[in-house]
Amino acid sequence: MRILTAAIFLAGISGASHAQLVDFEATFMGQVNGDEVNGSGGGQIDIGQDGMSNASILFNDLPAGFNPISASLISNLCANAFRADGGSENLWDLGTGNYAVDRTFQWIGLSDSVVTVNSIVTNDEAVVMSESIISGTYNGPTDIIGIQDYSVTWLPSSTPGEFFEAGTAVLERSNGDTLIMQFASIFSGLDAGLSQPQIGVGIFDTAFDGSTLTLDWDGEFEIVPTPGTAAIMSLGCLGLAGRRRRC
């Protein structure tokens, strides 16, 4: 569950001595399937982009039919630490820890399952605070043990301090099967808007023991090239895919 690919592992080791870690605290409240969700915890966001980000969230109340990995609950924070190169921007570049996220999760093959997570993230220069409200219905499998693949597309908005996100994650079940999760988001209240479209991939080591969710993560963004550079995009996507790890 916590084996990194060689590229990310080596990057983390080489950058460990100068990692820039920002502490965060996170709370989750609301209802799924009519039952209470109540969790809190924290971790560190590596804004130095050295792959040192981590989180631990304890859920005091959680419906028996809902596994927090299935909705990727830390994804409102994780892109702050994604590696941004060649003109791409990560979430910290755009908001320095101050923004709002409205996100909807759905799962392929589960027509009755829709969960929304609305988050407010604030940075008081001592700690980043994330407060999330969860609501909806989930009728899928609960034996989710990891995130195999995670990719996002970010698109600029005409509204200042806002951008749109579409994402997909392949979730791994304990029996070896997979479940595809899709999500759509609006980020708002940022210091700056996204300058141009970009794509990203995330890699996660994830575990849930029934009450505590733990994660380590890393990721990378790339600018979406013009149509005349489709070949470059294909090579770039292959390079990013090579960094993904099996959780």
C-alpha cells in the first residue's frame, strides 16, 4: 500500500532535506444514505513539490455502506502539492490555500449513487483549514482499498478566481476488481484564475481501517498543447502515466 514508483520515490528522497511542508486541518460533516458523517484530522501539504504530502483523518461517525476512499475526500487539497512545470499551475499557485470547491462524485454503473462535497479552504499563515460538507447517496461496494489511477482536466473560467475541473479515478477493490469514479468541480474564490487548460495525474498510497483514512500523495500537471503538438501531448501523457503507482 505504500510503495512508490522509482521516479517519485527518488524525487522525494532528493527533496526531503528542503521540503516545504504546510500543516493543514480538515473536518468532514454531513450525511450519506441518511446517516451521519463526522470526521477530522490533518496532515501536511508539500508546496515544495517533493512528494512529501500526507494526511490522516479519523471518522467518529460513518455510514456502514460508505468508504471514504470511494469519494477521494482529500482531493480538495491534494492539487496544492502537484508538480507544476512548463507554464502549468497548481492549486497553491492560484490560491495559496484560500478557495472554495463544489464537487460532485458519480460512479460508472451505479446510477443511484451521487455524492456532493462542498469545501471551504482558508489559510491563516499558521495552518490551512479545510471544512467540508458531504451529502448524497452511495450504493456501491465498500471494499475499496486504493486508487490505481487518478487524472484531471482543468479548464479556465471567464469569472475571475474560478476554474472548472473534470476528473476520473480507477478505484481498486479487495477482490481485484475496479470501480470507476468520475467527478466534476468548480474551484472559486482564488487569488488568480487558471491561465490555460491543463491536465494532471495524481498518485496515492491510501488505506482505510474502518475508522481512520491515511494517505500519501504526489502528482503533476502539464499544459494542454495546441492541436499542432498532439504528438508531444501523447509523449507527455505516457511520461506521466509511467509515474503512477498501484496503491
